Amino acid sequence: MTPEEREILFHAAEWATHSKRTIMSKLREVAVTEENYLIIARELDRVHSERLRARSLHVDATLTLLDWIKTLDYFEWRCAYCQEKPFQIMSHYIPLPCGGTTPTNCVPACYSCMKRKEKRNNARVLSYLSQA
């Protein structure tokens, strides 16, 4: 990703985060290219759906599109766990019922690392839920 593309993605994410209503045609203009628009639209959907999941569990849901793009940039759009594969999904570092969808709890992950993490954390989630 070029520095110019990176700046455009940050600008589009910032616009989407601070606008009262996200109008997709305006977001397309802000993103400049169709490729950038598709990236921003996909990540906007991802953040929105994860925030809805968090709200349905009555936990914090404060992650914004701009926060998520900054996180992806920090990890260079790669899996936070293995740093080898491109990211494929959003992972909650602390399981969602315990940590919410927040900027400090969401990281990019690949499917294989996520499967390993899920097996390791299932006992932790069950323990937390039994206390609630």
C-alpha cells in the first residue's frame, strides 16, 4: 500500500467516523478509487457488525472505523498473532463477552490463528459466563 493510499484510507475512515450519517455515495467520493471504497465499505461493515454483537451482549462497543483502520495499519494489515498471513477477520483479544468491542481489544487475525485461539479461550469464556 502506498503512502497516498494509506492517507486516503485514513481520511475516508475519519470522515465516516465523524459524519452523522454515512452516505455510501459520499464515502465513494472521499475514498477516491473504487478499490479504496471497497476496502473502507468492507471494514465499515465489519466494525458495525462487531459493535452490534457487543451491544447484544451488553458489553462495551466503542470501536470506530478510524480506530480499526489504525489497528490494521499498526499490524500492517497482517494477522496480529502470527504476523505472516494477511488478516481475514477481526479477533477480540479478550473474548467478546469479557472485553467488548473496543480499540484495545480488537486485532486482525487469520483463520488458522483464530481457530487456535478459540480452542484456548473456550474454557476462559465458560468460566466467565458461569460467574455472571
